[in-house]
Amino acid sequence: MRESGKLLAQVFVMLDDVVKPGISTMAVNNLVEQFIVQELKARPASKGQYGYEFVLNSSVNHVVCHGIPCESQVLTDTDIVNFDITLEKNGFIADSSKMYVMPNASDEAKKLVTATEQAMWQAIKLVKPGIRLGDIGHIISKLAHQNGYSVVREYCGHGIGEQMHEAPNVLHYGKPNTGLALKSGMTFTIEPMINQGSARVKTKKDGWTVVTKDKKLSAQTEHTILVTDSGFEVLTLRPEETHLVAN
């Protein structure tokens, strides 16, 4: 799991230099596939999963999750976009996503992305043996609501390992001191989806793309987490985030 996570972090380091206005989401998909297969000698775990044809989800602006990459979808200088990528190495899977904010995105969009990232990190920092899943969901929803946002309830984090989706479900809302108690050795994702407006979502006719019903912005961010004997380890940690986990 550590190896898969480190390799997946490298994919986002690569993307940091290429995700700019003018690139299509399909071009990003193709670059990621080439990098994972040829450079990292790993497998893009999303391709073929549930019949999905691509190696990532590209969710732009009001797309909540599961956006399909497309040649005609070219990023503009005001967009925000989430790239959600999975990678398998030696039988184990890591899962992570990152928001990219284009240079002229609105202040409202930047605030939403920042709040979503903060909610995820506050939840991650709670992780240790004995903490319950309700505590994780509660802190995410609390921070979202404090900023005037809503939390998508239809989609959640999940256990992960030899399969992409394993037990338990990791909800992004909940009550403190309820739910499954964490134990050392567990691996799961925390991946809040936070909406600027209503929490209501709908799936488009393509059967994949989930959008906000009110067409307001949505943001998501995700890491794969290991519960250690004394706390947590972020298996998909990227270099620019190391200061966030420093004691």
C-alpha cells in the first residue's frame, strides 16, 4: 500500500506542470495513463473497473464526481477541476484526488476549494486507533456548514487494499462517538465532496457524471490513509503537503 501510494503521489507531481488553461481533460487522461504504465510500471486501476474506459475522473466546476475526460472539454482560465486517480502496484491499490484552480478562478471558487481541503485535513488529523467513523464525518460536515456549504451524502470514502472499494464506508457526515472504531492497520480513503449551494446532486444521462442540481460549484479532495499504532499515515501524501503532517 505504501508503494502504491508513493507512486500515485508522483502522478500528481507530474500533473502539476501540465494542468493549465488550454489542455483538454482527455489529454490529461492520456498523459496519466502513459505515465503510470510506462514510467511507474504500474496499472491504472480505474480503467476497466465497473466498465469504465478511462484512467481518471475529471470533474470540472459544477461536476461533483465521476466526470468523464473528453477531447472537447478544454480547461479555461476560470475553471476549477478535480482529477481523481487510482493506481495498482503488486496487487494493492491507492486512490487520491486533487483540485486544480486555474489562474483566474473566482474568489468564491478558491474559497470553496480551500475549505474542502481544510475539512479533509482536519478529518485526517483525527485518525488514530479508537477514533470512530462518526467523528470523521462530523468534523467534515461541521467545517463545511460553518463556511456556508453543504456535504454530498450519496458518495463517500471507503476501505481500500487489494480491491478499490472495500468495507467500511467512510461518510463525510455523522455524529461524534458513533460508528466503527478505527484499528491499527486499517486503510481507507477520506474524500469529502463539498457543494457551494445545495447538497442535491443528479447523475447525467451518460450514467457516470454527477453534477450539482443547482449548477453551483463543487469541490473534492482525497487521500488514502493508514491507521498506525499511534495515529495516521497519509499513503498518498504529495511533497507540497509534508508540512501538513509534521508534528
